[in-house]
Amino acid sequence: MDIKAPDLGVDSAEVSEIMVEVGDVIAKDDNIVLLESDKASVEVPSSAAGKVTKISIAIGDQVSEGMVLIELKSADDSAESNDDNTAAEEQEANSTNDVEPESKPEPAATESKQSESAAKPAANAGKATTHALPDLGVDEAQVSEIMVSVGDTVSAEQSILLIESDKASVEVPAPVAGKIEKILVEAGDMVANGQDFIVIMASSTDDASDSESEAPKPQEPAPAKTEDKSAAKTTGEPKQAAKPTNTDTAASKTEGKLTEAQVNEKLVDVYAGPAVRKLARQLGVDITQVNGSALNDRILKEDLFAHVKNSLTKQKAAPVSGNPVSSGLPKLPDMSNAEIWGETETQDLSRLQKVSIPQLNYNTLLPQVTQFDLSDITETEKLRGELKGGMKAEGIGFTILAFVVKATAYALTQHPRFNSHLSDDNTQVILRKSVNMGIAVATDDGLIVPVIKNVQDKGLKQIAIEIGELAVKARDKKLSTKDLQGASFTISSQGNLGGTAFTPLVNWPQVGILGVSEASMQPRWDAKKQSFEPCLMLPLSLSYDHRVINGADAAVFTRYIATLLADPRRILI
């Protein structure tokens, strides 16, 4: 038996969710598919009981009236169920007689049959007319949103009211074009079929076209009519005076019908109209993360815009905010019991430490790896010793760090991927044309990272001068905002503090950081002399973002820096 799509009221609608699987045994009126158009989101029930043998549609397909949705192996009473369907359709046709007579060519005949003739569109322009709700397909539904205000000018078929039942969310269109004179319902009201809901002063353009527009009028609330067939079975079910919470509603609708994966997708767990859902998809917003501001937490377009604005504001403010970004760690246990925890004392973090926490928390999101290497700086240290006297006479501190900065900057020009950033959508690498080197400086308040700009164009002497100047400004708390911005790569040197190696943290949005530990004399095998020779070895630790940098490339890059440091003359070639 083929189960076909009912009258959708539109040319086609999109399959948003399939609620059954092949092999499922379903009862008559069990929901089988969720369809979405620009006007409504409707669950379509099965018109017969049986076992699902084939699903003829897929999510994202466009379906129209009469298209086969699924195939059933009919139950024994299929003939009886078909008779019931016929009877139900006849009853449905009778229940919509307040709308269908409008399709007759003679409005006067319709008005003679209808007790609510005053609620039908006026034939004369400039006359305020009260209009009634179309057939909702259920005994009553709730007004979720009123999309117009008194005084607004609307066009025919413009959505003016959002009605929600347990089965569907339906936007009710304006029956005629004109000016809103009075709105007879409020958000939260429970309304029924044929109830007066709005007074419109018809525009002059409707005078000649009212009789022509009457014919297709039953199609305007067609999403509700689709709902009529899908929701007819609910007439015997108890109605709720108020809509439950999103979670409760979703549970009641999906219990026993959706797979676990479909439940997790939360396709029907939020209150939002089709237009809002479509806008969310266009904006790339996960609608389940948006807080609704309308009745029953319904999500409006304004809520989507506010969510996007809030997200962008947080992303922009987080690096400089004094409020820590959540690290995802659980709360500390209660330490008030001295017998268990002993005595405690609370100390405030420094302002610098507080500001650093959000940036440090980003490291939980980066897949970091650290590559270790050693550089033989014996000859470089000899050169530094020869030059430092003259530098000192000029008031310049000439440490091995100047060589490390110069060698690393040169290496970055040869391996530009280490001097880059990953784009927000993870599809591109943004290469920096200049090397702005961040230099970590330890202060009494904590670690701070001033930046030397355009290092690739500077010599050892100038680099040494700027390292000294930035270090003094950092310790005297005189660094400007410009001094701290724009780094493309960072070096963290522990100098003579001790230690053999460490794993520095990548400073997002950079993709790499070089850690330098204390140099030490170590025996190295000299193949020419066939003996061990004492060498001054400098430990290097390169941490990198594995999304951008491969392990092999990191090993080559670290070895390249080690080679340059072993013989600085290579930089001059």
C-alpha cells in the first residue's frame, strides 16, 4: 500500500525529517514525516496501519501532493481503514465548509449559507471588514506570535499571525490587502476555527479582484489544511491549555518514533517558525543554542540576530577581557572543612594574570605538539663574547637571545607556514609577509609578551637594542597597546633559570612558539678527531598547532633553526 503526501497547499515542501524506518510496524495516524514550506512545518501521519517496507523519499527532497512517501504491508483491516479514511476526508470536507464556499463564483450565495458572513472579505474597497481564522485542523490552537500592528499596511497573503498546535506551526496569511484596523486576539490566546481575529480596511486595489481572489482562498491557509489531515486524529485526545516546555514537547512528539540520532539532532525540539528556521540555516546558526524571547520561549528573527551579535562580541572581546573564558573544569570542592583540607588562605591574582587566563584557556582548543632539538652554539657563543664588550660600551645588552631571534626570523621567511594563522572556517592559512616576533618577558606580576616588529629587516645590534628596551618597559609597566599587538610568532627564553627543556603553549592565533632553555656543556662526538669534544648545547622546544603544521615539517624547521644558530654566517648568505 502506498502512503502518499496529502494536499500541502503549496506546490512543494521539503522533507525535514523522516520519522520511521524500514521494518517499523506503525499504526494508523502515526507520524511518518516532517515537511517544511515557507509557511508551515507539518507532521504528516500515515493513513493506514502496517509494516514499513520501503521509504521512497530522503531528507531534503521536495515533495508535492500525491507523491508516494512510504510503502506499507497492509494490516488485515486495511479495507476498513480505507473506509475510515474516506469517511474522515468527507468529515474534513464538511468541517471546512466555512472556507470552501468562498471559491464559489457568487459571494452572495456563500453569505446566505454562512452565519459569519461579516467575517468574509469585503467586496467594496475602503470598508473595514472582520475576518475569521481558516480551518486549523484541530479544535483549538495557541496564538504564538502576532506579526503586525494596528495601522500597518499589509498585502494579500502576507503572514500576519503565527498559530501553533501540537502538530504544526502555521503562519496565517492576510486574506486581503489593506490597513490593519483592529487585532482581535493576543499572543497566548487559544483560538478555534472560524473565530474572528482581525479587522482590515481593504485597499482600493482589492475592489475589482475580491471576487477573483475568493477562489484560491482555501489554498492560503493550506499549511493548516495539511495539518488538518495530519492532526485530525488529535480530536479525540485531550487538549492542553498551555504549551509545555521545548524539552517536554519534543519528548512527547518523538517518543517511540525517532531514532536516537534524530533525537540528538533536535530538529523539532525548538519553537521556531519555518521562516526563522530558514534564516538560521542561512546564517549558519545552531538554532538549538538560541534563546527565544517570545511566548513559550519561541525563537524570533530578532533572537537570531541577537545571538549572532552576542557571539561576535564575545569572540572579539575575549582576548582582552578580564573575565576568564570557561575552561570546562568542574568547580572546586568545598574546602571549608579544616579537618580534611587543613587551613587555607586566599590571594588575589594580579591584574596581568587575570587578563592572561582567557588567552591561556584557548590552548584547550588547540591540538598542540612539541618538537625538541639541540643546537651546538659553541662557535656562536665565541662570536657573542667577541662582540659584547663593544655593545656593553654603548649600553647594549648582547645576549644569546638576539641570535635566537635573528635566526628564527630568517627561518620563518624560509618556512612561511610557521608565520601564519588558520582562518576561522578552517579552510585557509593566512600567511604573514613580515615577522613580528613576540618576546616573553618575566615580570613581578607575571609573564608579558611585547612584540618586535619587522625583525626580518633588522640586524643583531638593532634586535639586541629593542629586546633591552621592551624588557625595561615591561618591568616598569610602561608598555603601550601597540607594543603588545601584532605578533606572528613567539619566543620564550628561560635564560639561565635552569631546566633542560619545556613545552611552551602556542599563543593563539599564532601557530608556533619556540622555547629556549639554559645552555649547558655536553660531550659531543667528533667524527674527524674520533673523540668526544665539549660543546655548548642549547635546548630548543618548538610547540606548534598540528592543524596547520605537520610533524615532519616541525622537525625540519627546528633542525633548521639549530643549524643557523650553530653557524650565524649562514644568515648572511
